[in-house]
Amino acid sequence: MRIRGYKVSVTAQIGIVIVVINLLVALLAPLIAPFDQATPLGDAWADPDAQHWLGLDNLGRDIVSRLIYGARMSIGLSLIITALSFVLGVITGFAAAVAGGWIDQVLSRLVDLLLSMPTLIFAFVILSVLGTALPVLIITIAILDSTKVFRLARSVAVNIVNLEFVEAARLRGEGWWWIVTREVLPNAIPPLTAEFACVFVLRFSSSRRSVFSASACSLPTRTGAAW
């Protein structure tokens, strides 16, 4: 198997298959799940049988169905948070590297300030003030994660903007947006892609994600299960 001319290893192919299966389960949950995720179907903690392969939970809901629907909450939240954190981190990191001067100093010191604070305590303060609505939850975690993305994006961009082809673009009179989108971003995609994968996996599997998801208990029941 090759992707853009590069040979993909067997382990990578297995990983791609696992990711695709999980995404399909999340997208097709209403079609795959045998029962509704929130409907009580029998006694609490009922044993597995032919209809309910893993039995029922503490409220009498089908566990298999809730596992299938849980993919939407867990994978969806992790993907949205990771994507938003990368949008914030890459834009600010590239802006700091290309603009330099006081813009770089202000953004870098702001990121240092956020990194100096205990992450969980800072997040709980924000959630206690603004509430635990799902948008607040997503934006809070994304902003905290974007600080690490900022440092990577700035570090990569600083090395690129000092190269000759970027200097030539500046001498031609190209603006910073053209330089970022045509010169910096294409050359920064490989390390950013690798970092995106790592951040997504950590966001998906970390205990901190579970803590934040639990703090969203005030959301309506129909938001469903989570892994």
C-alpha cells in the first residue's frame, strides 16, 4: 500500500483499518445499534442473552448499543477539540514566527502564562464560572491544548521563515498571509500532521479527557454514552 508515493508499513495499515472501523461505527451508530441508547429495556444489571449480548446497565439500557453510540461522543469530542486546538495554535504560532517583533513577544508570553498555570485547576475555574455546557467544555480544553501546538508551530515556522525562498518572497513584496499559506504551511505539514495524530490519541485516551467529560454531567441525557 502506498500513499502519495510513500510505502505504508503493515502496522500502519492495521492502524488505518482500526481507525476507519471506529469512524464508521461512530457515523453509522443509529443503523448499527440494535436498540436506542437511552431507553430502559429491562431490569438493571440483567445478564447477557440472545438480545442483549453484554447485558443491561444500571438503568436497564442495552450496553452494546451504548458502546456503539459512545463512539460518537468520545471520538467526536476528541476530534473537534484537537482540530480546534490546532487551528488556534497553528494560526497564532505562524503569526508569531512570520510577524516577529512585539507580536511574537505578546503571543509567546501569553502562552508561557497559560503553561505556567496548573491545567486542571485553570480549566475547573473556567468551567465553574462559565458553566459546563458542551461548547464551553470544548473551547476550554482546545485553548489549553493549543498552547503546546503554538510552541511546535512557532518552532517549525521560525526555521522555515529564515530560508532563502521565504526571503525571496519578502523581497518580491509578498504579504505575510501569502508567505504563511504558500511558503510556510506546505513545508510545515509533515511535523504538524504527526503532532495532530499524537494529540488526538492523547486527547482520546487521557484520563484528563475522562475528567472533563464527567464534568459535563449537566448536559441532557440524549447526548448519550461515552467510552
